[in-house]
Amino acid sequence: MPEKREIKIVADGVELNRAAADEFGRCARAAVATHGRFCVALAGGSTPRGVYSLLAQDEADAKGHPSEHLPWDNIHVFFGDERHVPPEDPESNYRMARESLLSLVPIPSGNVYRIAAELEAQAAALQYEDQLRQFFQARLNEWPRFDLILLGMGPDGHTASLFPESPALKENSRMVAANWVEKFKSYRITFTFPVLNHAAAVIFLVAGESKSRILQAVLQGAENAAYPCQKIQPAEGRLLWIVDKDAAKLLA
Ligand code: 6PG
């Protein structure tokens, strides 16, 4: 395991949201200060929704206090993965982020890079990879370096849409993969490990007792257990797990 891995255990979901929103703000301000923009990839699923809502609430509360606003004009939002559904589908990660955050803050619409998951899965993956290459001016064999990637963890140890035994686990040349997920009998579009592991910072958000067993296995079990989460080891980046007490109850 990377020695630089940090684990922050917080009391509950409210504290998790606060801790994650504060980390988001710190990363955003630091990135804009050092290189003029903050490039972040959002996580999907249900856990991050509370974080996004709190970021939107912080923006509303900052009215009249210019120093408290995040630099939305220089924030560029991507998605670490997407279900193979149109953007208005209730399952869409983009829809969740739009409803809980992006429609509530003054981020320019051109700064939000949605995965076109209404397309055929492989076409959506190729198109998103092109968007990444263009945005990051990444040539072949170069990888985009996100300032921050938010991730969740599923009960099977998956993250983004890198599920155990799924084909994209072996993908080391593409940035974005159309990944067939057998248990859902559907495709997902997902960042691949090289993109995730080139980030300057990766923050996992994990809450709830239902994740306690898998969290112990991922963080303290056999390192070769082959849980996709265990393969997230940013080579030159920070790895932070923000977990609530219920999820952390089995950790030594
Ligand atoms: C998704 C996410 C996925 C999620 C985990 C945890 O598209 O669903 O990318 O990796 O983060 O499944 O989901 P919860 O936060 O809902 O437990």
C-alpha cells in the first residue's frame, strides 16, 4: 500500500460531507493559484450527493463575501464514470451532479464535460477520450493529470466503473473504456487505472456500515485481493480516504 495513504475517520455523513467539501475547496483554490485552473472528476453513486449539495449551499452562503466563493470560472468538471444512459435518466451520474451542484453554482456551462452516454458505449468512450486529450493537450502515451478525482467504493470493491473481473481492469493504454459489467448486464463508461493513478489527488468517500467489511478488506486485507480500489495508488499524488465511523468500524 502507498505509504502516503491517508485515512480520515469522521463521525457521520454530515461530517463526511463537510470534510470532503473543505478538501474540494482547498484543492480548487490551490490549483487555481498555482496553474490557473482546477480540473476535477466527480464520482457518481449516492454518497457524493451530500458533498455536492453542501458545495452548492456553501456557494449560496458566500453571497456578499467574495473571498468565500470558489473560483467557478476556472473550475473544470469531468466525470470519472457514467452509466450507459441518457443525461436525463434517473441513473445518470451527470444528472445527479447537475441537480445537486452544477445547476446551483455559477460554473460556465462550457466548463462541464459530460460523458455522452446516450451514444453507443464505445463511441461515448472514444469521444470522451478525445475531449480529455484536447483539454489536457495530451499526446499519445501522455496521461491527463487531474488536480482531484473523487471516487466511491462499491460493496464489491469496485470504484468508478472498474468492477471486479471486468474487462477494463486490464486497460492500460486507453484513458476511457466502455466496460461491460456482467452483473448489471450493461455497459459503463469509465476512466481507466492510468488516468486515476495520474491524478494529483484522489479522495475516496465511503459511508455506512454496509461498507465496513469491504473497507477492512480493501485497506487492511491482503494486498493482492484484487479489489479494484486497491489498485488506486496515485504514483505522484495524494490518496485520501474520508470514511465515516460506521464504515470504519472493523478497521484495526
Ligand atoms: C457509480 C460510481 C460507483 C460508486 C460506488 C459507490 O457510477 O455508481 O461511480 O463507483 O462510487 O458504487 O456508490 P455509493 O456511493 O452509492 O455507495
